[in-house]
Amino acid sequence: MENKTLTHDDVNIKLIETDEKLHSAVQDLHQYKVLALDLEFDQNRFTYGFNLCLVQISDGNGTCYIIDPFTINNLQPLFDLLEDEQYTKIIHHANNDILLLDKLGCSIRGVMDTDVAAKILNYERSSLATVMKEEFDQEVDKSQQSSNWNTRPLKEAQLIYAAIDVIYLHQVKERLVQEIEEKGRMHWLKEENLLLESLIYSEPENPHMKLRNAYRLNNYQQFILKELFAFRDEMGKQLNKPSSYVISNEGLVELASNPNTDIHEWVNHTKGIHGALKRSRNEKLLQEALEEAKRKAKAENISHDYSQNRWQRPPRTPETEKRKEDLTTVQKHIMSKYGEFTSRLIINQSLITDYSITGQLRCTKQYATDIILNAASELDIHLPEPVFKNVEQ
């Protein structure tokens, strides 16, 4: 952006590219108790992993700071501000932002999610663009939505797009909160925001088993798949490419299902193989990884049997069907009272299925549980005492 001043809708946009400028920006932001925040990140789209690319913060008073983490050595001053619960941070659809911040060692507090606020008001679509159109009849430019935020220098259009994601959030928050207060649902929003703050980033367990058709493999093939998945992940890290760009998911499962295939032929005749893997050195590494996986499988006496429970579903009994019917009736009642899209915050199919199978009403939200129990009482449906569980990622 060089040194020229960039503005949008009377908001000054300041690009922060040094530690000194970050310190100054954070000092300025401490003057305001309500801040608007957004992150631009890359999650295995253009590069390997889940990476922070930009941080946008608007003070609601005519200035938007766009912080470039690629050129700043220490983001801790920013993290200290985000962790301070005295300052409200307005975020639209905060889940992934919170998870990434947690991954980076920042436990954000004072979250106000306007996406959740829109859902509480029964928005069918709750994107920022939709909310701006519905509430203010204002179109939001999303032309840079698919930008590669890893590239530098940043274009002016990218900076304006990044700023737009935060500069309207103060007015969105004020409008939605007013409507929620009128409906007497502020305690819903507060509880939802606290649940968001409790999100913790963790790597998924057995990610290789999330690949399509992985459960069709026998135990031996699944063992090979796990080892190949780890090899692919390491290769993606070295190439700084999403691992699925190195070997496609379909290709990886195919190789695991036929581990005795000729690797040279396979690499050169399979779709979805990155060119770097076709280099003799990397092809050899793949061959060695496959042979090592087979050696380990033999040493651990991994069978070629299929898991007995791979297609097994919980048995349907009159009791499970009755519980499902009862909670589905409660869901329909809640939907008629609060609206289809608001009701999804209160009760969903996952809760219904879990209750039908276990007989336990396992909940995470107090306000939602109260609504469910009240609805059941109105319908003269008996539900057990709820069991509260910790929120999961």
C-alpha cells in the first residue's frame, strides 16, 4: 500500500507491518472498549496447515488497522489485548478465528458474535453480507473472498475487502443486540459467546479415517493408510502445500487398498499426484514409507480382517423409537414458537439421535435446555434430568 492513505466509507485503513507500529496501534486501541475483529487465514487451501495471514481491527471511531503477521516478529501485544475481557471484540462467525487464535497461544475473551446474534433472530442466512442487506439495505463487496492471503504485496482491493469485514460490525452489533434485547434473549447470546470462548484447538483423532471409503478397507489396509497419511502430511509440510495436493485423498485410499502396487507406475498414472512427488528422490521416499508401513504391519501382526462394527448401527427398539418420536415432537414445537433457524441453536438432530440411543438428555447450553424442558412440559412429554457435557470443537 506504500505510504498513501487508504479510506473506505470515511474509515482510515492503516496497514501495520512492523513491531513498532503494532505497539502504537495497540496503544491507540486501548482507548476503546468495543473493538471489531476479523482474521484472514489459509486452512490447507493454498499452503500447508492452518495459518494466520491478516488481522483486522476496527476501533469503531474511524480507524481500521490491518496487521500483517508475516512481517511482525511478536504478536503478543495484540494477544494481550484480545485476552483482556474488559474489551468487547465483535466478530462475525467467530469459531475458526477463535480456534486459530487458540492454536497460536491466544485465549480470546469478551467475544460478541454477530453471526450467532443473527441466528437468534431467525436469519435463514447469517453471513455479514446478508445481515448488512437485511438490516441496512447495503451491499457488501465480496469480490476478494477467494483471495490468496499468503501473497505479498497486498493489493489495494484486498485491503479494502479485509477492512469491510470489520468496519460495519459496530453498527451491526448495535442493531442486532437491540432486537435481541426486545425479544428478551440476551442471556442466550451471552451463553453462546461464552461457549465460543471455551473452544480449544486440537488436531483431529485418526484423520485418515475421515477420508472417503476408508472404512471400506480391512484392518491391514487401514494401518497402511494411517502410515501413508503421515508420510503425505510430512511431504505437504516440506513443500508448503496442502497435503491433499501432494496425493489426492482418493489416490491415498487407492494405494492403501493395493499396497503391493508398482510405485513408479502408480505415481505416473494416478490422478491428483503433485509433480514434486514424481521426482526420483521423493518417489523413493514414498516407496520406503510404504515398505516400512508393511514391515510394521507384519511386526504388529495386523490382520486382514474387516472390523466387525464398520457397518454396525445401534439397534432400533420400541424404546429408542419412542424417545426419538418424543424429542422430534418437542423440536417441532420449538420450531413453531421460535422459528426454524433459531430452533437449530436450541435443538438439533445430533441431540435427538443421541437421546434416542442412550436415553440421556446430554446438553451443553442452559438456556436451550430450559426451553426444551418447558416445551416438553407443555406437550406433557416426560424427559429425564439433563446431563451437561463440555462443549467440543
